[in-house]
Amino acid sequence: MLSEYENWLRTVAKKSDGTNYSDRTISKYTSSIVVMKKEFNIDFCHYNNYENLFEMRLDLFSNPSFVEKDTRGNRMYSRAVELFISFVFENEFINIQDDINKIQDDKSLSYDEKNSYIETVCNLRNPQFQNNFRRELVNEFNCKCALCDINDKRLLIASHIVPYSECVNKADMYKAYNGLLLCIGHDALFDKHLISFDKIGNICIKTDLDPLLYSFLNINTDMKLEKKFLNLERQECLEKHMKKFER
């Protein structure tokens, strides 16, 4: 699997600026996976399932010795692991792309129906990714809706900002930065593009939504996402959501 990972780094993976990785960097990332096994007894190449893969990642990233080594290495090791998980996920995604394409090409389905079916396919094929996606958002948002004080897990949704079918970068399908933790009510509004957020997190409400409903829907024009949640990647995803909101 390491040789396949190395080939993926060389032919598919891109840096954040869109350029290819150098041969030297590819060699470092590949050897880093070997180091994880030798020094920390964690073998990412022999995972039993996706949940096991994420558990190995969690164990490693919480290991003080690894954190120290990773810091000294300018986060090279953690980056190698994240890329390896993206490689595994992308290979799995190829296997379900045909089903997604069939759904997208079905002219009898509405836009919302297509997105719903595609999400169902991805959830069924990749439950571990979905569980991890939700778990990371629950932790990041301290188990509370990003817009209100609802903190009952049963009422909280791990909401994707950019839908599966529109993720050009496949990693966006399961990375927490492409998500918000919202209560059921706010998730429904966000999913239907009746609300969105600008670059600094201010809420934007569809102009044709009757203001008399605001109190019932628990929204107001002063709402905003906290700055700590607005990392660069999430801002980019929110910009895509805003474009659809503005249509």
C-alpha cells in the first residue's frame, strides 16, 4: 500500500497552492508512515476498517512523544498521516463514484432529491467517516449549536456546508472544516439556503423569509459564528454556500 500511497502523492495530491509535491517531500511523507510503525507501533497500512483507521490517528495524535516529534519536524508527520487518510478515502470514493454519477444523471430527480440520495449512498458506504465527522464537530463546537444554546446531542446535526456531490476536493466530504454543528431547526434553514454566513461569520437571512417568522425559527440579524470557528478552510466552504444563497 505504501507504493500506492507514494504514487497517489506524485500523481493526484496537490499542495494548498495547487502545485505538485516535490520528490523529496513525497519521500518524506512516505517514510513518515513507516516511522509511525517503527517508533509508535501504529501501522496505518493495516487497518481493519475506517473506524480503526481514525482510532489509530487519534491515538497517535494524543501521544506526547509524537506531538513533540511532530513539532520538531514542522508537522511533517501529522501531515503525512492526514494525506494517507485522504488517499484511503479517495480510493474508496472512486468505488462509489459510478453510483453518484447515475443519481446525478437521473432527470426524474429534483436537485434536493439527488443530494439526499447521494448523501445516503456516502453514509451507507462510509459510516466511520460520518461518525468521525460528527464527533469532531461535537468536540470543536463543545456540543452546542453554533447559533444557539441547544446542547442536547439528540437535537444536534453535523451539517455539511458543501454537499457531497459538489466537493471537488474529495477530502472536503469528511473534513470537519466543511461542517457546522447546528440544531435541527438551524440545520434545516442552512440546508435549504434560507440562511448563510458572510466572511466574518455574520448571519445572512433570505430576504423573502417573513420577519414575523424569525422568533419562531429562533433567528435574528445579530447572530454570527464565533471567530474561532472561522478557519481559512471553513471560510472557503462558506463562500461556496453563500453563492448558492445569493441565487
